[in-house]
Amino acid sequence: LEFFGRVCRAVAGLHELGLAHRALKPSNLLVVDNLHPLLGDPGMFGLRAPSLTGADLLYRAPEESGEEGLESPTVDVFSLGMLLWFLLLGSDPDEPYQTFAKLDSLKRFPPGLVRIVRKATAHDPAARYQWVEELEADLARYTQHHLVGLGDLAPGDEYPKYNVSSLPARPQPRKPAGLAMPARPSHEPKRRIPRSLERGAGWLGVATV
């Protein structure tokens, strides 16, 4: 849980910059000393892929499989919920569901963690945690299971819905007044994320190479 909490912190840092990762999955989590996570595949920031298969589809929010996605932290909240499910289970989750997962595979785990996974992985983004910080807050008190996440629901049951959150506007690099921006040398490769954001990527736990 300590490692997963650090992953959440890195993702929340991206959201503060107006970025969504959109490609969170086990193979994109790199571990360095002291269980510090690095988020791989930064080239996926802000991109959507209409056709996804395998692990890409499993860990990607359902609304991201179409051409129209959400500029919302909830897309990464879903992936974080799937990652927590994976970390608890030790393998890729294998439970198809339409609205909320029953999570029979997690019955042996504390009910608070099960309820957190269920809420984070809701198919409806309005039913998920709207911010990673909300997920983190529930993790900190998961032993009080009646206060966190979402319990098991029968088909047709009503469930809480929230206004879907939006990412803040991305910071724009300032252009000095009266000065032209230098052209990029033809031999310099294109950067996958802005240079100004890359400078701060280390403290976010984002791999930029």
C-alpha cells in the first residue's frame, strides 16, 4: 500500500499540471530504490487510442475506448483502481462487469480495500473518486471500511453520482514580449512532453527517457 500511495502521489502531481497519463498499467510502473515508482510511457500523456487490446484495454477507463474521452482525473482514477486490484491479486484482474465489480477474487482482503477498488473502477466516471486525493484519503482509513469506497450493489440499485471533475488548464510557456521564439534545429528530436514540464518530472516520479 505504501508503494501504491506513492504511485497515487505521482499521478496527482500530473493532474496538477493539467495532464492525464491515460496509459497506467503494471508494465508502465518502474521501481527504483526504496520502492520509489517511476511512471513509464510519458509519450501517452493526453493521447487517446480508439482501438485498444490486451492490458491496454483492461487498465484503461471504459470511456477512453471511444474517440471521445474525458479531460478528467477520473480516467486515471479508474486505472489506479485496476492497479490496486492487480497489486492485491498478484495478477491481471479477470472479472468482466458492466457497472460495478463484485470483486469475488478479493474476498480474502480487508473489506475497506475491496470497497475502494469497487468505487475507483466504476464504469460510470460520475460514480468514481473525482480526484486522486479522495482515493488517497480513503486508503489512509481503509480499516474503517464502512466509511470508504462503495459497498456491493445489486443490479438496479441506486448509487452516488458526482459532477465529473476536470483537469486544470495546462501551463503555457511564456514568450518574451518583442522576441521571436528560436526555431528548433532540424537535427533535434521532437520532445514527448514540454521541456518546462520535463524539468519537474523527476519529483513527480515520471520517466522522461
